[in-house]
Amino acid sequence: MAKPKVLLLGKIDHATQTWENLSGIADLIQPQSTNRADFIAECKSGRLDGVAACYRTFASASITGPWDEELIAALPRSLTIAAHNGAGYDQIDVAACSARDPPLRVANVPVVPDDATADTAVFLILGALRGFNTSLFAAREGKWRGQPPPPLGHDPQSKTLGILGMGGIGRNMMRKCEAFGMKAIYHNRKKLSEELAGGAEYVGFEELLARSDVLSLNLPLNKNTRHIISHPEFTKMKRGIIIINTARGAVMDESALVSALESGQVASAGLDVYEEEPKIHEGLLQNPHVMLLPHMGTWSQETQEDMEKWCIGNIRAGLETGKLKSPVPEQADL
């Protein structure tokens, strides 16, 4: 019997041996195309017929574009497993995948990115609270703390940390911030059990906005969460609030954030994600009170390797047992 084919969309930089080990149960192939139009044409040509599973990275969108209805309709019908190397999968239209016959099952990588992403959020929280960004650049320019020096920052102790989205990353970050004396409140689609909440207080969305000294965005991007933070929400926050985003850029209206920063309603922000990556809003680039990272939440050797291994594990499990290690929640019943 011929082996199923597994398509690699993107690169595997670390878990190369784990990937090569898949060759024992599947033929590993790559596309010839380098852009969306050519990739769709390659799918329609029949060259990718027989592909049962694919491994995709966030960066592979440079080849395929988003996995929207057009692309999903063009994929070979043999493809029933899409393993995405990332926790967030907003590039993939899961509903369109589910509607295929047979369905295209989507898996992501939960849990593994939690530590690294939470560490990044804590770095941004501390840096934004203390106002380190201005002096980091001033010191490199030979201006010591700055000329004039920046305003005094704030200690994290006794500050209220508001968490919008209390999933694995939000809970991980909360535990780490407790070590700095912060008090956590959170808003989620559903109230967590006391054990999962870990002492954090569940509040409504409006109360979260009103009480937070620091607001961290840790929720997935979908049609319901796009621009969940915009002009009206900023007016309901404490003046001088700190905003942190390590989720997805589009959960917050960047133009509204720039306006809130310019007015002083938001004192500082720490961002790892942006609406139009790799483009960063000019108003953010020009504001010295904003800490900017170029989407580095999981940018560590250990996390990248573990994420690759988990993603490959989804493919192996799907091919060998018919079940994915971590199907996305929308397809839990498939």
C-alpha cells in the first residue's frame, strides 16, 4: 500500500529529526509554488493529490495567503489533517474546513507556548510600568536616562492586573505577576473553576476596564474579538492605564490606542503583536512610552523546538490513530 503524503508549508528549523522520522509512515513533500496564485494552481493541477496531512507555519501565509474559503476549496480532497504550528490560528477559516466533505480537521499547538509568551508579557508589563523604554534608547545615544529624564515609573506591587482572556497563557502570566505583588482580576467567556482561577477574581467586561491598572490582552482573534478594545473602551478605563498585548494585533484598534496614548488616557503600552504585521503603526513607532517587540512571544530555542515537535505529533497521531492530539475547540465534535 502506498504511503500517505504529508505536505510541508513553511520551515522546520529545530525538530528536523522528528520530522524526518515521519518518513517511516508517510512521504514528505513540499510545494513547488512560492505565491498564492501558483499554489492554488498547483493544487488544481493534481500534483498534490494524495496529500493526507499538512504542517503549516504562521509564515507560510507568504506562500498560500490566508486559509480562506477560496484556498480551502482548492486543496486536494485527500487532505483531512491541517496541523498549524501555533496557539493562535486566526489565519484559518475553521468553519470552511469543517464544511468540507470529508471535513478538514485543524490542530493547533496549545500549552507549549504558554511559558514563553507569559514571560514576554511580564517583561512588557514591568518595562511599561517602570517607563524603561525611553531610557533604554537614551543610554545608547549617550544621553544617560534622557534629556530631560523620563517621568518616574511605577512599581508593580499592589497594582490591579486585568486579564482579558484567562486561557493557559493568561493563567501562566497571572501566576508570574503574583510574584511581583500584583492582584489579578479577569474576564472570560466563562467563569473558571476556583482551582483554575487560582485566586483571581472574575468580573464583567466593563468592570475589568474600570478597575485595571494594567490590562493584558490574552484572548484569541475571531470575528467576536476583533477590535474588542477601541475608542469607547479606552474612555471607560482609569486614566494612566498600561496596556499589554501579546495575543493578536487586531483584538485592539491600533489607531484608537495611538489616540489614547496621545491624550494621556493610556500612559504606556507594551506590544508584541500588531494589526498589519510586519508593519507597525507610525504613531506607535514615534511614541517613546511604547515598548515594541516584533512578535517574539515564543522566540526561544526551547519553545520553538517543542512547538515543532507538538505539531508533528499532531500529524503522526492523526495518521496512526485517526485522532489529533489537540484539535481546535471548534471541531471538538468532529
